[in-house]
Amino acid sequence: MKKDFWSDLEKPILALAPMAGYTESPFRRLVKEIEPSVILVSELISTEAICHNNEKTMRMIEFHPDEKNYYGVQLFGSRTESFIEAAKVVEDLGADFIDLNFGCPSPKIINSGNGSALLKDPDSSARMIEALVKSTKLPVTVKMRLGFYDDKDLVNSAKNFESAGISALAIHGRTTLQKFKGHSNWEKIYEVKENLKIPVIGNGDIDSAEKAREFLQNLDGIMIGRAALKNPWIFKQCREIFAGKPVSPMPEIREQLAFFRRHAELASEFKGEKWAMIELRKHFAHIARGFHNAAKFREKLIRIESLSGLDEVFEEMLGEK
Ligand SMILES: Cc1cc2nc3c(=O)[nH]c(=O)nc-3n(C[C@H](O)[C@H](O)[C@H](O)COP(=O)(O)O)c2cc1C
């Protein structure tokens, strides 16, 4: 029996968007600690690498038990057999669902027929989905863009994917050619929802709880990416606004730094202190916005090699407050 939780989730569904290099297990855990109802998903993972038992890849799909209910692994690839084999590995790992990447616009991915290249031939992609859905006990979801070149096949593609058996659909309101330019077109996402029964989740450019409420319309949920890197409290703020409560402000700088300290700690446990400090550099850009000496401290933060070094800079930051 397929264990499908998608239709029973608390509405609106809130999901952290997959972001390669950012939404690794330590960050996901912290986001879920702040707002336990958030749905989590790994960054995009190659089906071929899973099939070859690639060590680095196997590490990338790992998750902490705290991420369960619900954590999915996002797969990219193009061969049906590889999706099926990789899904078995994900199932054995104990993840809650499988998400299919039909949205990545990166040339490296699409030139080999993966990611959003699968939107060029939605019929054949739907056949692949159907075979995968039949082969796995896990619910399968798709995260797609509006289309590859334009959005004219969107509604039909979405209907095909639904008929193929997916449990939910997340749509980033841009085409592949658009990459990240322009605005996410939410009207097209609403149109898809009018034609589908499964939960449809909208994605693109939400940067506040107010915007989440404004954009939700007829959808079942929203997915937030970049804004969650700057404000991991955004999902809690969304829950508040959807419950008709006042939105709590971003926490004080001390709590923001405590969040980051914990992120660094979890990342060190996950992959070692040195690795963590290097990997976290890209997150430093988001720390302490609005802090009066932010640029000076970010400069110091990107040179840090240990947790104790991090503590020193944080103490200095709090001292200057
Ligand atoms: C750095 C970065 C990495 C991303 N990696 C992935 C990925 O691995 N899989 C995926 O489906 N989308 C990926 N995306 C797209 C996001 O999931 C999301 O669709 C997009 O950022 C729009 O949402 P936002 O405006 O809330 O950020 C990535 C986006 C960014 C900025």
C-alpha cells in the first residue's frame, strides 16, 4: 500500500524549496525546529550517482530523524530504470517521499536531458512517472517550471503528471529560459490548480508572510527558497498570518546569531568542523543584516576556521551592539 500523506497535510502546506549547496540536513533541521509543519526536501540528487552508490551522493541524501514527517529526496535524471532503482534506495533509507526535479535550468543538467529538459516531452516524462509510481511505495511529487521555452503546455503537462500518479505538484512560476529573470507568474499556477485535484504548491519570489498570504489564492500551499536563507523564521511567520494572528518580528540579533551558531554546530557534526566553516561562508552573507558594522564582520566571518573562532567574532558583534 502506498503511504500517501499529501492530501492530509495541514493547509496551507508550507515547504522549504530545495536549494543545492544550501538546504543540507543541518539547515533543514533548524528550519523545522522553528516551524515543525514545514515539508523538507533534499537538494537535487543524481539518480545515476545513487545507482552507482557514489559515496558523496549517499551522504547528500542522509537526513536526521528530526526531519521526518516529512522529508523527501529530490531526484534528477532521465532514464526510467535509474529513477526506479534510485527510488528503492531512497525508500530503504526511510525518506517520506520522492520529488522529481523537472525544473533545473542549469546547462550542465539540461544538456544531458535532465531537470527541466524533461518538460520538452511531457508525454514521455509522464510515462516515466507512471512506471516509477508503480514501482515504489513512496508518494512521488514533481517540482517543475512553467515550461521549457514558454508556458503553453503547462496545464496539459500538469494534468498528464497527475494522471501518471503524482501526489502533489510544486510549480516555480518561471520558464527554463527565464532562469531567475523577471517575476514568478502566479496566475499560471492558479490556472493549473483549477484543473487538478492533487495539492498544488506555488513557488517563486515570496519574501514575507504578507506576500505568502496574498499569493496563496486557490493553491494548497507555498514553497519558499531564497527568502528562507535570509529569514529562516519566515515559515513560522506564515503560519501565524494564516492563523489570523499578528506576525512576530524577526528575532533580536542575539537570537539570530544563536541560530547561526547552532547551524555551525550541526554542520560540524554532519561533516566536520573545517568543512562546515568553509561551507557556511555562503550563508554568512545573510547574517546580521541591518547590523551597523555588517560588512566588517562578514569580512571576518569568511576567514573563520573553527567554532571557537566563530564565537569570538559573534562576541565582538554583540559587544558592539
Ligand atoms: C542556490 C539555489 C539552488 C537551487 N537548487 C535547486 C535544486 O536543487 N532543486 C530545485 O528543484 N530547485 C532548486 N532551486 C530553485 C528553488 O527551489 C526555487 O524554485 C527558486 O529559488 C524560486 O523560489 P524562491 O523565489 O522562493 O527562491 C535553487 C535555487 C537557488 C537560488
